[in-house]
Amino acid sequence: MELDILFYLCIVAFIAGFIDSIVGGGGLIQTPLSLAFLPNISISSVIGTLKIPAFSGTAIATYHYLKKVKVDWQLFLIMAICAFGSAFIGSQLLTVVSNEFMKPLLLIILIALAIYTIFKKDFGQAAERNIPYNRVVIYGCAVSIIVGFYDGFIGPGTGTFFILGFVTLLGMDFLKASTNAKLINLATNFGSICLFLIKGQIIWKIALPMAVCNALGGFVGAKLAISKGNQFIRYIFIFVILLSICRFGYEVIIN
């Protein structure tokens, strides 16, 4: 591993950690650039290695969110179990099946989501909606299973999809949705890490330096998001969606 490549990877990890700590989507930056910098390493090894910095950055950001936002720990535990299992299964499937067929569908979903978020000004801004708790549990499990599987199978934009699900179905505002997304994302990352550890596909000399930089980016991003509030998070949310559209649009057109 050349030091200049590792230096660039660490810069990428910092930026990804910063973005991911606010609205998720750090993988949209970290994954494609890391694959470009590491062309001689298998895709599954790169993805497995990137789970370590993704976990560290999310963990640091989560710590700071938890000091400001109240969390329903019973609901979190249920959703975390669902997310962990589905992410493990998704990562297992990734080792034997290509995920390319899902990208055109994701592109359509992201375009619709961008239009909805831009034109619905109060999306994620209003006070939390009062939804019956049994429905909250059902919706929370559904979001955790679907997005958790996506995280294990594809990955980029997972936090963004969690936030979308929590705002739309669980009635949370952006700040609370972002906090819960971080917590559940820890579970999905851990599920994938367990799989990649078993497969021996984590390159630690790359993973650990990137993990430090991703965590630093997560610290800075979380502080900024908490101080600026829902409106700031909404702007970053829209930016990440547009970035996602560019990412998947490019891959669909090129392929």
C-alpha cells in the first residue's frame, strides 16, 4: 500500500464521515472513490474493509446525537435485531450474486424522492406525528429489514433511506430520524462486519487509518447538525439525494 494512496483514502473517509453523520450517504463518496484507488483489490474485500471506517464514524456521530435526542431504546433494540440479521443476509448474498440489476430501480426511486423532498417544504420539519405504538413497531421493523438488507447487499445511501423511512412512516423530524438512523446503521454495519470477518475480507492496514479519519469527520458533522437543526439537515439531505442520483445514473448509463 503506497502512502499517497492511503492519504487520499483518509481524506475520502473524513468527507464521507462528515456527510454520513448528518444525513447518511457517506458511502456514496467513500465506496466509489475507494474502489477507484484500489483497483487491484477484489470488490468484496474493499466493501468489507470500508465497513470498519463506516462503523467508527457512525459510532462517534451517534454518541453526540444521543446527548441531545431522546431515544426509545425498546424500539431501537427490536429494529436493531431486524437490521443486523437482514444486513448479514444481504452481505452473504453479495458474495455470490451481482447487485447491478437493482441500480436502475434505485435511480427511479431516488428521482421521485428528490422531487418529493424539494417540493414538500415541511418534510422532516414539522413536529413529530403521534402514531400508535404498535404501528410504529411494525413500520420500524419493516424499514429495518428492507434497508438493512440493502446495506448489506449494496450499501451507499443507507442512512438516507433510514431517515426517509423514519420521517415518512414513524413520524419523526429530521433530527430524531437522523439519530435513530445512526443507531440502526451501527447494527447493519456490525452485521456486515461479522460476515466479512468470517470471510477474512477486511484489510486492516487500510481499514484502521480510514476509521480514524471517518470518526473525525463524524464528530465534526454531528456537532454541526445538532447546532444547525432540522433546516440544515434538510438541505444536506437534498444534496445527498442528488449526489445519489448522479452516482446511480452514471452507473446505469455507463453499464
